[in-house]
Amino acid sequence: MERVRDGCYAPRMTSSISPVGQPARTADSKPTLALYLHIPFCSSKCGYCDFNSYEGLEHLVPEYTPALVRELELWAPAARPFHVDTVFFGGGTPSLTSLDDMRAITAAVHDQYDIAPDAEWTLEANPTELTREHLEGLRGLGINRLSMGVQSMRQDELELLEREHTPERVVQAVEDARAAGFDNMNLDLIFGLIGQRTEQWQESLERVIEFRPEHLSCYALTVEPGTALYYRVQKGQLPDPDPDVAAEEYEWTRERLAHAGYEQYEISNWAQPGRACRHNLVYWRAEPYLGFGAGAHSFFVGQRFANLDAPNRYTDAVNATVEARAASGSAAMQQIAGGETPDDVTQQADAMILGLRLMEGVALDEFATRFGVRAETAFAAAIAKHTRFGLLEVVSGRLRLTSRGLLLSNEVFVDILPDPPEE
């Protein structure tokens, strides 16, 4: 799955980092909007995954899809002033969704929203369950970008990650996707695995490059609290990942993918020219999006908010909202678990952190126009410190991470975050 940590795993925001910004506009001056649809069901939960996903809840699917369609309908009036440029199905494992359910969901999107003729429609998938027939059906429904969670091309590493597929299954899934008509494909990989040697990572990446995917997302393994992998590490069953090995692999990856014709446009994302993930750029450029489904996050009309995580609670809440509106004509969106309106300081920090993830960096004059204060003033101490340490630089009016800064980006970001409110 592409991660926005390639947005393309479920988009998530922490309490400190969230997309806040102005929408882009189409030629007719209509603001643009991205849609994210979350399918939380998985055949099994991978040991490293901390996303809002569930195994063993397939019995909820018959109620979940109609609820997702109803939520699309609930938000449609508010989205009418917007032109939808990207649609992203994340999870979980959206490719487990039946073609009949996908047909119902995509029809609702088309019926209720103003979709651009050249809109990017991405679906996340695992190689395990993909068949050529299913892929042909998805392509026929207008899905034009596939994001496949490969993670490794070594069987021992796939077993460590508790992935169900084999390297051979990846080869077949890519072949089937091409035969089904997918000419825009992302493949996800994870480096810095526990016990991984650099030559093993190189072997995986070289095999994936042979597929010539249009897009690659390469992330260092993060041992997230609450995951099965985290508890194995905490109990001493596995060592921590080696950050020095991960750094060496990252630097090699940058050089190798550049040589292979890929452009790095974000810390962990590379694309052939013109094939950057348009949906994830919405997040990094702080533009608005609406999230649908259990646990989905949104930034819309100046507010950020998130839905209930549990699929059954989400479904019940959507249905209750629909019933309440039918009875009274208006009702609050009961599926929303909570939200907030970011203050100016938070918005400025968000714009800096998200913008610095991109290789293009933060346009300093645009920042000043948008916020009425220059970044060099608002973040003077952090910029001076990390420029002195060689992690930040200004090139052609843009503040950006240096090559060394890409390796140590979190060191920069933590100094940009606003101080937590006093209790």
C-alpha cells in the first residue's frame, strides 16, 4: 500500500501534522477536491501494520458497502462547488471488494460528484487475491491506477512481515495487471527490515525495477506501537531495525532509481516523468479532501475531522444520520468521531512539514502571501539551526531538505512543530 507517512495506506493525520490549505482550481475557477474511500477489511493483518484494518470481519461487508454509498450521498451537497480530480480507495485491502460492490461505489461517486474527465482513480491491492478477471473488471469500472503492496521480493522477508503472497505471485499479479490494461502502477517496498543486509534490499529493488512500474514507494520499516511486530521486538524475540543499514539502503535507492529514470518527488516516492501520485500530492500540498468509510480522515472547509474507526459503529452511525435527516430534514454527521479547526500557528507548521517532504520544498514567497508572515520569521530558530547543520537549504526561493536532511527529516520536523498547549 502506498503510504502518506504514496497516501498511495489510508491517509492519516496526527494531532500535530495535518493538511491545511487552499484548494487548487480548475480552468473554470472551480476549486478541486480529492476523495478518499476506506475499505478496512483484510484477509489477514500483517505484523507491521498499524492502519485501521481488520481481519475476520467479512460478515460486515454486506452492510458496509451500502453505508459507504450513503455517506457519499450525505456529503454530496457540500461538495457541489468542487471539481473532483482524484479518487483513492485505501485500506485494508480494497481489492478484496467484489466487483458488484465496487460498481455500486463508483456509480455513487459519479452520480453524486463532479468528476474530472481525466481524474486519477487509484485502488490499493495485495498480490495475493488479484486475478486477471477481477483486474479487468476494475479497469472497466474506471480504476486507472493500481497501487500494489509488494514490500519485498524475498520469501524470507515476506514471512517476517507476515505477508501472504510469494515473489512468484507478484510476478503474476503485475503481468495480469498489465494485461488488464493498467498502464499506471505503483509498487510499494519496505527497506531497513530486521536482519536485512543491503545486498538483499538491492536484490528486491532490482527485481521490481524490471517490471518498469510507473511509480515506486520505498519506506523504511517502522516498528509501530500496538502492532504484532512491536510486541515481538519488545519481548526480545526480534532485534530493533538497524538505522545505519536503513540509511545506507536509502542512499543507494536514491542513486539507483535516478539511474533507472525515476524522479524522486517526495522523501519516499519516485515516479517516471509525469506519473507522480496526484492524490497524495493533495495531502503534501495542503489541499482539501473528503474521507469516507471507517476511520477515514478529512480536511474540508477549514476543518479536519475523522470518522469512527470500528466498521460496525461507523455503519450504524451513517444509517442513523440518514434516518434522522429523513425525519427532520437535517442532522449532524453521527459517523464523525471528532475534529478541530487548526489555528494559524498549526497551519503554518503543517504547511512547512508537508511542504518539506516534497523535493520541491516550500516556496517562501507563497508561504508569506498565504499566511502574512515569512517562514524565515515564523520558524527562524529551526531554519537557522538546521541550515547550520546542513539539513536545510534555500534554492531559487524555496526552502528544502538537503540530501543529508532527507535522512534526518524528523530531526527538522520536530523543531517546526508548535509547542503543545498548556494544561
